[in-house]
Amino acid sequence: MPDLIEIAKGLLESKEVSFIIGYTKDRFGRVKPYIAKSVEDANNLMFDHHSIHNLAVYLTRLKIPENGRVGIVAKSCDIKAIIALIQENQIKREQVYIIGMNCSGVVTHSTDEWKKENIQIKCKYCADKAPMLYDAVAGTAEPFEQPDDTQEVLMQKLETMSSAERWDFWAKEFEKCIKCYACRQVCPMCYCEQCLAEKNQPQWITTSPTPAGNFSWNIIKAFHMAGRCVGCHECERACPMGIPLTLLTRKMGMVAGKEFNYRHGMAIDQPTLVGSYNFNDNEDFIK
Amino acid sequence: MKIGVFVCYCGENIGRTVDCAAVAKELSAYPGVAHAEAYKYMCSDPGQNLIKQAIKEKNLDAVVVGSCSPHMHEKTFRKACASAGVNPYMVEIANLREHCSWIHDDIPSATAKAIDLVRIAVEKVKYNEPLQTIQVPVTKRALVIGGGIAGIQSALDIANAGFPVVLVEKEPSIGGHMSQLSETFPTLDCSQCILTPRMVEVYQHSNITLLTYSEVEKVEGFIGNFKVTVRKKARSVKDEVCTGCGLCVQNCPIKKKAQSEFDESLTTRPAIYVPFPQAVPNIPVIDRSVCTYYKTGKCQMCKKVCGREAIDFEQQDTFLTFDIGAIIAATGYKLYKIDKKPEGHIYKGYGEYGYGELKDVIDGLQFERIASASGPTSGEILRPSDKKEPKKVVFVQCVGSRDESKGFSYCSKICCMYTAKHAMLYKHKVHDGEAYVFYMDIRSNGKGYDEFVRRAIEEDGVKYIRGRVSKIYEENGKYIVKGEDTIAGVRMEIDADMVVLATAMIPQPENSKVAQLLGIPYDKHGFMQEVHPKLRPVETSTGGIFLAGACHSPRDIPESVAMASAAAAKAMVLFGSDILEREPVVAKVEASTCAGCFYCQKVCAYSAIERKEIRDRQGNLIKVVAYVNAGLCQGCGTCNATCPSKSVELIGFRDEQIFAEIQSLSGF
């Protein structure tokens, strides 16, 4: 298996890509996103259990020129986001050189120790899955101890609740929201130039962190993710208040899968769920 | 802003349950309202004058009328305000009739609701902006799809009015089903004798571009400005050099392999053929599926005998594009083939009648060919199996029609009449023969129609039996028709020599495909849908597209011709002016915030969303954004609802306006 740094050096040397979005370690040893612009920079690239960030978010933040091409280091969960961005016309396939990483799971927070309790739940469902769309593959995947799906337990509990109890549960969770919009900034699928939250004619979402505003923000954000969330769980990781945001997005994804047999970010030429109509769609939920 | 509020009693309609004077009084104190009054009939001349007078006296900027549904009188009030100098789009209607008085009976609560409805409209109108109608140019050229009698009539009418027409027919000749008919009810004149002069007129008309053996491939654009691509299928014969001498057809060695479409499979035709002698254009076509040359690479007999070198085995499909202003769909019908259950179809068919298995059980169009002077028997009534004259013929009506359990719910409309005609023609030609008709009801409502049926029964002695047929089977060389006479209350058994089934009319199988190309709705049977069954029967919900003939519903020749002329008139109304005015209620994209996800484009039912590149002065691409083609947009608002960043606004129903309405109601 070719080494990540070797691949990156080759790409930058031949000028096949203008830069590579990857990971590096800062002076405290913490893993952080990094943009390698030269062959020398490529030496700083790395990948391990702490490469948690979904770097696909940078593809829409950094404007890629019309005929330009950039490299990106991506885990298979990040690749889904790249595919979704192609599906949604945000980038073209030829604009990205995907260095797919054989990944053996990542921790929840960048400072977490590599042990079972700290492994992200999404990794449980992605274990040993090789990258599905790539231009080069690097790294080796090793088997690891599967984390417990504590979220599933919570989801089942929520299913059994009455709507009043569920309202109380979410009221309590959304009460914590400080409207920092970190969930939006980190989300690769939140690429709008002007977010609805910033629109004030009319004011769709109250800006101050009041219960009404917090509800409308979090619910609207969740609904905008319906059939679009790729399940990278970055929103929940970025949330400084610890709101279990992926409970909502995961539930929506499950509904999309059950009702329409759809998963976003699986194939670049697949029509999107909201943007397509199928005569055979199950319409039971409308009746 | 000074707003005038006008509350209409609508006689008793609103006044009975809503205290209109109280509504006006309440609103007169509402912020922004400069004038409020109630009147018995706002839509009447004195009512409109009240509005005009108030506009002038109080210098009003906007008007709210509390009245009936905007579908009824919005235009009336807009015009009244425009004549008094207020932009017509500064008028809002609060629907106090359908939404309030008609559905409530308690006066105080209905009055309170009416106040709310008017208040909401006042809040909305505060955010209204003066709008101008959208003007689009009109291409004065029509496309007619289908060259049957309906398409021919539409094309001739438009062409005779001086506008160019493109007539597209998928078969090698125009004429449609009418060219196959023997004689036509209720006058019994020869179908071809009255049709073929029209076909020739189409061919010779300087305003008509006739494209046979062609299909519409793509339709883009909008009312007055369609761009249509037509696929001209390869005939394998150069139409510009062929003289129609027919040598190729006579010399083709393949005589028996292909069933004649024109003779409804009662005869065969060569691989190179002209559908019928009077075909227009009289240019043969090679059926590549049976031609020996296309199978083995040998033969070329037609090429050898052709003195004009018109045969071109290598000919390819060609594509032609036309700028079109109006489109008339006249794709016609076919008969429900009951022998086979169509693949994946919900209809069960009539296997018990033996159609397709019993040789002398035929359908109406096959009987037309047998009775036709140009048919396989030269008009003699001879049954297909042994070419003997049948002495007893049973006609069965409503096979598939009016039978939801096995066929279709609708009435095919023409079968009562043509069955009477068939029985009559049979009796005229076979004097000692017996004709029986099994019927459910006789539906003969047309000029001279009932007299025609009476003539069949009373003068020609056709025996009508009210009842259904349960089974048809062969026994000792006879076809046993088992049925019931429900008037006499007895079971019947007739040993017939031939049976004619009046099978249901269904749309051409391509009907739904054509409807999808045109972006017009069609019903569950595949018939194209008009926009209003009574007042707009030939118009579709897509502007500039009209319907003619049996593609819309079962209809006979006079009705098809009348509808075709109506559709032509609608197209010519469009061509009557150079500029088309459209409502300005269309979507608009805010390019600065559009993220270019194009979800709007995917959900747009009218293909109105386009992609627009935004480049800087150096020509570098900044981004690609959505752009609304105002000519195509119908203002449905689906894009507006779909846009995640709310970069699409529906003019006249902008988010701010809707928010103002909701806020005034909820008090937030």
C-alpha cells in the first residue's frame, strides 16, 4: 500500500492538484486539518485514529477554480459527503483528487484516548469498509473493538415516549443551544452562501437563544438534512453544549431508508431524494 | 401607505352570515387603512365606481376587497383599480364568501373571522409592490401532432388562416382511422370519398409542412416560443426523388410475412409498401423488420427495379427543429385488443369471447375493412376463415366499455352508432342474412343518430337484444353465442357464422409519452386532460397546448372535427397578437445567495429553472446559479418551498407577504 505522504508529494510535484486538504499534528500533538501546498508541506501530512474531522466541508468553503483540482484525504464517511456534494452540484468529480484512507475507526474528540468507549458509534457500522470512491488509496485498516451503540438505546427509548415527553426531552436539549452555529459551520452539507438563519427579511429564525428561536433553528436544520445527511456526526462533535444532534439526523436517515430505500452520498449519478420522483414511492405516510 | 377596504355583501351570500358593516367599521380604525366601506354588490358598476371614487378622493395606494373567491372577480377589481390609477397588483382579495359566509352560520363568529381575513389581506398588501405584466413574443407557427381527421382539420384551419403549420404523423401516411372506415354514420357516405380530398389538400397546401413517418422527439420552451425537435424516421426511400410509381412494391418478393396494418391483419403486405392506394404522401416505406436485405444482406429487388434510384438502404433517422408558437395534440385512439391481457395491465380482457383464437370473431375495425370497397373482399361481406358469406352475424356492444370489472369505466361513445351501421351495411349486402345486436343501452344522441338506429331496427330488420354475452365458442362449424335477453328474461343461444365485437376505444399507447413530452396531464386511462371540462374543453393546463379528437376522450368524426376546429381557433387567438401578456406572478432567484444546489430545477414541473453562470470581468467563473425563465414559470411556488437558503421568491407571494399574513393572525 503506497504511503499517504508519497502520494501527496507526487501529486503536488506534478502539479496535478493545487493543494491537498489533509491532517497534521500541531505542536501539542493534537490532530488538526491542514492544507499542504508544496512538496515540503506534504511531509507534515498524517492520518490516524484522531483524524476525526470531515474535511469535505472545505471543498465548498475554499472556492475551487472552474478547471482547478484539489486533493483531499478522506475516510469512507468523508467520501460519502464528497459524493453528496457532487450529487448536489457543489463540486465536479474532476475537481477533486480523493486519497481514500483505509480507516480503522476514529475517536469522538481529538484529545480522546484510543479505547473502546471513545470510538465513534458511526465506526461500528463502517468497520472494515474500504473507501468507495477514490483516485488513490493509502493506509491500512486494522480490526478494532466495536463500540456499543448507546445511541440506539436512546432512540428506542424516544420511540416509546409520548409526544409530550418527547417535546420535554428536546425542549431540555435545545435549551442548551447558544446559537453558535458550529453545527452548521462544520457540516459539509451546509454550503449555502447565506444561511436561512442570517435572513432577516423576513426573519425566519429568531437570532437570540430563546426557546422559540432554538427550536426553529434546530428543527429547520434537521429538516434541511432530511435525505441529505451522510451521517458523519460532525455537528454533534462540534456542538460545545453537547446537544445530541445526530439523534435527529440519524432518525431522518432511517426514515429515508425505510420509506424510500434511499441513502445519500452513495453514488455520484444517483438522483437525490428530494430532487427525484418515483412512481413506486411508498406513500403510506401521507394517507 | 393608504389602503382602502371594500366589503361586499354579495347580496345575501355574504351579508346573511357576516355583518359586513361591522367589518368595514372595524377595519376603518386599523393601522394603514384610510378608507373602509361596505356595499351590496362591489362587482357591479356602482360598486366599482365606489372603489374608483375612493381611490381618487383619498389618494389610495392599495385596495383590499372582501368578496368572493379571487377566481371570480379578482380581474374585475384589478381592472377597476387600474382605471383609477392604482397598479392592479396592489389589489388583494379577502375571500369572505367561499372561505367564510358559505361555510359558517353563526353571525358573530363569522363576522370575527371575516375581520381576521380582511386584516390578513391588509397586512399582505402593505408588502405588495407594483408589478407589470410579462410580455413575450409569439412565434406564429403551429405544430399538429397526429394526421388523422382531427389533425388534418386543425392543420387546414390554421393554414387557411394564413399561418404556417407543421403536421407530424408517425405512420407512413396521414388519414388515420378514418381512412380505414367503410361508410360513415348517420348518412352512410363513403369515408375515403370525403376524407381523401382533405388529405390531398394538406399535401398541396403551401402553409403546411407535412412530416409523415415522423415523431416528436423533444419539446422545449413555452407558450408562443416552443422549440420542437422532430425525428424523421428512415423510410429507406428518398422522398424527394420517389415518384410513387409502385414498381418496388409490385416486385418485392416478400409478400406474406407482414400483416397489413391498414387491413387490420386481414391481409398481408410486402416489406416495401404504401399503406393504402390513396396514401398521402404516396411514397413507400421499407419495413426493416421483415425485409430480406436487412436480414441477409441480399435481394435489393426494389433497388433494381427503381428507375429513380430512390431506394436508400443506408438512410438514417434525421432530426428537424422548428420554432413553434402553439401545439395541437391530435394523437387519436386505438381499439382495445381484448385477446391478450396487456403486460402489467390492470385490465383483465375478454378471453371468453375467443377473439384472436376464433377466426370469425372480429372487432369493429376489421368489419369496417370487410365492408369497405377498398378492403380485402372488395366490399363483399365474406368471413375471414373460409371467405363464405355469413348468414347469421352477432354484434356485441360494450366489449370493454362501461365495464369496470373487466375493462374501462367509460363509454366509448361511438360503438352504438357504428354497430347499427355495421348491422345495416350487412343487411344491405346480405339480404337473407340475420343480424343480432347485444346491447346494454342504445346511446344515440346526435343529429340524426337516433333516427339512424331506428332505421336499422325498423327498416332493415336488425334484431336488438338487451343483454350481455357470457361466452362465445365454436361447435360444429358455428359460433355459439351464449347470452341473456334481459327484457324477455330468458337465456339466449345464437349459432352465428360470424361475431363482431364493438371493443372499447383506448388512447394510442404513445399518448402518455406525448403528454409527458408536452408536460400536460392525462387521466388514468391515458387520455389527455383538458383544463376545464365545460369552459375550457380544448385547452390544457400548459399554455399554448391544445387538444383535438380522440386523444382527449372517445369521440366520433363530427365531434373530432368540431374539436379540431376549436383547437385551431385557440391557436389562432394566440397568433392574433405579436406580444403575449402574462401574469407577473412568477418565481425569482436571488443570485447573490443562491448556492446552486438546483433542487429547484429538479422539482420544477414546468422546466422553468435554468442554470446561469456568473463570471467576473476577467471571465472567471464565480458560480452557477438557478435562473427562472419567466415565460415558462407558472407561479406554483414549489421551488420557493424547496430552496434551503430561501433564495427563491414568488413575486406577489413573497415570504415577507406570507409572514405578514401569518404574523397578523398569530400575533407573534
